Amino acid sequence: MLNRRSLRVKAMQTIFAFGQCKEANYNIGLKEIEEAFQPDLNSMEAPDHDLLKANHEQARAVLSEKIIQRPLPDGLTVSKEAQSAANLAHKNYLANTKDDLSRLKKSMILDAESLVDHFLWVISLLIAWSDLSKSESDKKQKLSPEKLLVGDYNLSQNKVIDFFRKSSKVQVALVKKDMSWEGEEDNLKSWYKDVLKKDETFSAYRRTANPSFDQDKEIIDHLIKQIIFKADVILSYFEEQDIHWVENKSIIRSLVARSVRDVEEDTEPKTFDLPDFSNNWEEDKEFFEKILDTTVKHDLEYSEMIAAKTKNWEIDRLANTDQIILKMAISEMMNFRNIPVKVTINEYIELSKNYSTPKSKQFVNGILDVISSDLKENGQLKKSGRGLLDNK
């Protein structure tokens, strides 16, 4: 199930990607300025290289001041040509950056909403293995029926897989989303031969004559937890297909395992509903978007707050991930009235442990503790509800 910690991780990744986009757009702006002051090869007059160089340097300085707040050199005089070129590059930078943020925000939302698609992906893999198992058994029975193991093709008769195969909502969703393992026959056969058939628990299941419903359920639970979400070769494939697989896989595994667990022997496939990836997506989505928007909007303000508490460090020298974590935490403390300060600090300490440097935990904890105290003293922490303010 998608939870707030998962949303924070996805928002953090989006903010990181946005930072990369801003840096790329800044470099594009510098390139535009460079091209603006190249000699005109079609001109009949000899180019004034010194003037072009001076305008180029002036325009770069102006753009740097606008975007990265780098002060203009003392005594610098900026020509109209340089100012015009810098203004145009800055205008393009702002447009490109706005488009990037919009694109990344949409992608962030779609990634969360696609978790059910990933659920279908795993379920369809089980069905594909079941089909492969039946095909293999049919060939053996046709060629050498006397050599067919007892229960050798039981995966094709597995009642849990058959339940999902017969579920109209699963099948409609697979067709609607054009999801199948067609074209991946080599991977399916390789995984089945080199991973499944070498698994002792699965081999024991295949030798079971007429397995019970509980045994069918147990083997599917095993395949999910010990094969699909554990075998390196399968995980590598999923990671290639989904750049967010590392963060998504625990949620998807939970969705699949929960759905399998809820299937009972007398459950009708037509009653099955695709799992909800969130208890309240509208509320979670609002949190998701707001933490991104407020962190981006107040980036400079939060940078200054952090810099004031890290006097021995320049803000640019802090680990990029630490900067993002601190800014998101400040944003959450200041803009989410119903989230206790202590909860916010603990959540971002956890993020620092999992996604930043080994020393980040203590650093993030110390900085947030000081900043939260300052915000409280200044009356900037506006929390509603008993205990939400005094439990940092």
C-alpha cells in the first residue's frame, strides 16, 4: 500500500530530477549567450573579437546573477547587447524550467497511479508461467506419457492462478492497458527453467498429486516472495523496465501478496476488484503535489535557512540529497498543519539513512532540530490539534 513515506521518496526523486533539469537549462542559456556573440561570418566587416568577448563575459555574468544569485563582479559595466542576450537566455531558461517542472510533476503522479499496472504485470507473469507449464506438460505427455511426473503440470492447474485468469476485471485491464508477455518468450522460458524449476519448494509442489487449495495458495505466495521479488535475474529485468522499480517493488509485492491472500476457495473470480494502491488517493495526491510545489517555490528561502545553521559549510558543499531532504522537511513543518513536527523530523531522518551519506542521519537530525526550534520561537509553526507542536 502506498504510504506517506513512499510519497516523500517519490517527491524527493522528482525534486532531484528538477534540479538536474535546472542545471541543464542554465548550461543551455550559457550556450545561447556564447552563440549570440560568435563572429558573423557573413559580414563584410572584420569582427571586433575583443568586443564580442567582453559582451559574452558580461552576459554570462548577468545570467549567473539571475539564476544562481552569483553577484556581478565589482565595477562591471554591462552593455545593452549583453543585457539583451542575458535577458533572452533567462526568459528561455524560465520557460524551459516551467515546462520541466510540469512534466516531472505529471510523471510523479502517473508513476504512483501506475502501481496497479505493475500489479497486473506480476499477475500476468504468473499466468504466463502457468501457460508455459501446461505447454511443457502437454508435450511430455504426447511424447512420453509414461515419464510424466505425478502432478508435473500442476502449475497450469493452480487454483489461485486460475482465479486471476478467470477474473474479468483482470483480463479487461490487461487488454485495456495492452499488457502481455508476448515477445518475452526467451525470458519466460529462461526464468522458468533456470529459476523456478531449480527451486526446491517449487519442485516439491510439482511432485504433489492433486494439491489442495491451501497448497496452491502457498506456492503462489512462495513464487511471489522468493522468486519474482527476490531472484536477481528477474529483478534486473523489472529495473530495466521501470526506473522506479527499487522504490515501487515493496508496494507492488504488498499489493500482489494481499490479493493472493484474500482469494478463498469459494471466492468467485467475478467478485474480484483490482487492489487500491492508496487508502485515500485524493488526500495523498494533495500531499504529494503540495510538498513538491512548496519545496520548489521556497527553494531560495529554505536554502538561506539551512545556510544560517551551517556556518562552517557553504550550502553548495552539502550533499545534494541532504539539501533536498532538509528543504522538504522545512516545507512540511511549515505548510502541513496536521503533521506533528516530531513525525516530520523522524521521517526525513529515515530518508537520509536510506538515500544519503552515512553521516547524514546525525547532520539532518541536528539541523532540523535547531530550525524547528527557531520556527517555533518565531511563531512560524502553525500546527492544529493537541500535541502537534510540542512533541518535536
